[in-house]
Amino acid sequence: MIARRGRRLAAGVALAAAGLSLLTAVLVPLRTGVALASVVLLYLVVVVATAVVGGLAPSLAAAVASDLVVNFFFVPPYHTLTVESEDQVITLVVYIAVAVTVSLAMDLAARQRANAARSGVEAELLARMSAQPVGAGSTQALLEHIRGALHMDSAALVEQGAGGSQVVAGAGPDLTGPPTLSVPAADNLTLVATGRATIASDPRFIARLATAAARALQAERLADEAAQARELAEIDRLRAALLAAVGHDLRTPLAGIKAGVSSLRDPDLQLTTGQQDELLATVEESADRMTELVENLLAMSRLQAGALSAQPRPISLDEIVATALLHQPDPHRTQAEVPDDLPYAYADPGLLERVIANLVANAHQASPSGVPVAILGRIAGPDTLELRVIDQGPGIPAGERERVFQPFQRLDDHTTTAGLGLGLAIAKGFTEAMNGTITATDTPGGGLTMIITVPVAR
């Protein structure tokens, strides 16, 4: 800024010297035929031009110099500063007054234009900073704007605490040495900047920048606290859902095991071989349900902890579907149409088998008794294969389809009789771990169709 002012001053002085010299050289030979009023008006043009180019100081100097030049060269007796006529004295006095007034007016107009332009830039900068969304790094981004606006090397917010001052947000290189600029931003917060002071910014503008930075920091901290609160609320919701669901799912098989074992051990009961086999089957079924419950909980914990490791390899979809159906209580209720000439899929066989088994189990629960579940396999695209698990149950409303993939979510979510609600969450997590997708859509004629998409092996 200082260098620019120096260049402007030099340009004004050069223009004044050149203009006055050139105009004098042109008018001196014509002075006998040109009225004094016309001469001073021509010199006034040079003063105005100097005011525009160089500012107030060069224009005032040009006004005084031009008045002396007019008196010396164009007022008889020539080549002296003596003035014989009162009219000429009035002309010279009025000229210098007009020239000074014009210089002051031009300087005032230039200052107003500069202030208006600076105010516009400042308002635009503040508006742009205020419009930025609040989130991680928003304070640093705002400090970067401030650093650029003030042409500083670094800008930072320093917080005063019990342990001393601490930089809580910054832009640019780390602060070293005493700051060039230090402005209070809020209680215990100070905006500091380092670098060469190349501009003389409006203190009120800098104060507004400091306040905006403090507000951004406060908003970012509030957003972090809100995110933590939402996370804690989600954890509490999952914990409550887990306790409610596990309470029922554990109680039922444990009660079956306890009843079966107690009956078998009771010496007063005279059980037939068939009754003993039935009780043993009940114990085994209850133990299987507990095993499935534990496996689902472990799988969900691995997904939420990010500890799931998929090992995809080329596999045949028809073989995986056949293996998954073998573990179903009633595999004959499922009609599989997966051509054996499909390209190999690139997936983890264990994870994909679990996904299919979970979807088929859910489809059996939703379908009316005696109505089979269908599995269809086909080529979905040049790089993808598709499996559709189709049921004829009540379906899921479009607005609920994303929610059912969340842990501990069921269609009948106000009861715990439908189990933990982990099947679809695990299926979605396993599928995404294999770079696949799983979506829900309507079955023509009523029901729900789950679509599994996996990549083709290359």
C-alpha cells in the first residue's frame, strides 16, 4: 500500500510538471491573443488531471505552481510577479481558490469511492464467511479467508485458559514471535496475525472479522457437542433395543432348555422314548436359537467395530445358494432358479451364504404359510450379477425400507416377539463388505423383493 501511494504521488508530480511545462510552451507565443480567463481555465484542466492521477498533495502543488506560472508569463508586466490590474488580481485569486477547491473535491470523491469499494469488499467477505456451513474445519477455513483479506502470513485464534494461552484454530504457518495484529474476539479469545503490515485496515472491520472467527469457533464446538450427543443418544437407543430384544430372545430358548432338561432329570416322570426324544429335540432347537443369537450379535459387533474382513474370490452363485438353503428349517419352501452357466461372482463365499440365508429366513417369516419363497439369479450388467429373494408377504412401505436395514429394527418395532432385528443389518453390512449392494423393492402382486448385487469375477 505504501509503495502504491508512492507511485501515485510520483505520477501526479510528473503529470503536473509535464502538463504545466507543455501548456506554458504552447500558450506563451499566443498570450497576446488569448484572454487571461481562458488561460487560467486551461491550467485548471492540468490541476484537475493531477488531482485524479496523484491525489491531493500534487494537485495543490500544481494549483500553486500554475498560479505563479500564469502570473509570471501571462500577466503584464511579463516575467515578473507584479500585477498592475485589479481585475487580474481578482482573476488570479479566484483561480487559486477554484483550483484548491477542485483539488479538495476530487480528493474527497476519491476517498469516498475508495471507502465504498472497501466497504463492498468487506461486506462481501463477511457475507461469504457467514454463508459457509458449520462443520469440521469451518473455523480454519474462515481464518484462511481472514489471512488472505489482511495479506498476513498466519492468522489464529488464541484462547486464554488456566494453563495459559493456547492456539485453538489457525491458518498458515505456525505463529512465531510477537504477533503483528492482536484483536479481542470474545471472552478469553483473541484473533492474532503475523506478517508484514502492508495495509491499514479499518479497525472496525478487523473487529468484525475477529467476532466472526469467534462465532465460527463457538458454532463448530456446538456442532461437535451436538454430534456427540446424537452419537450418545444412538448408543442409548441401541442399548435399550438390545436389552429389550435380547431379554426376550434369551429368555425363550433358556426356558425351553430348562424345561426340557428338568423334565428329563425328574425321576417322578415316567417318560416314553418318544417323549424323551421330543424333549431332547426341544433342547437342541433352543440351543440352536441361542447359537444363532450369539452369532448375530458377534457379527453385528464386528461390523460396527470395522473389524469385518472379507476375502472375495471367484465363486459360483448356484452353489452358494444351494449351500445356504441346506441350513434352512424347511428348504423345500424355497424355489431357486439360479442358472449354472452364470459368470462367476467375485465375493466371499461364507459372507454371501450368510446374506442369502438371512434374507431367505426373513422371507419365510413374512410369507403366508404354504407360499414358497423364490430366489432368482441373473446377469444385471456387464460387471454385476444379481440375486432376487422374493416373498409374497405384506411387503414394506417405501418410507420404511431404509430403516429396516438398521440394527434392532423390525416391521413390528413396538414388540420384541420378532427377534433382534439384526438379519437385514448384517446382510447389508456383509454385502457392502464385498463391494456389493442390497436394496428392497416391491414384488409384483404384493410382497417384498430383496435384490443382492455382487461384482463379476475377472
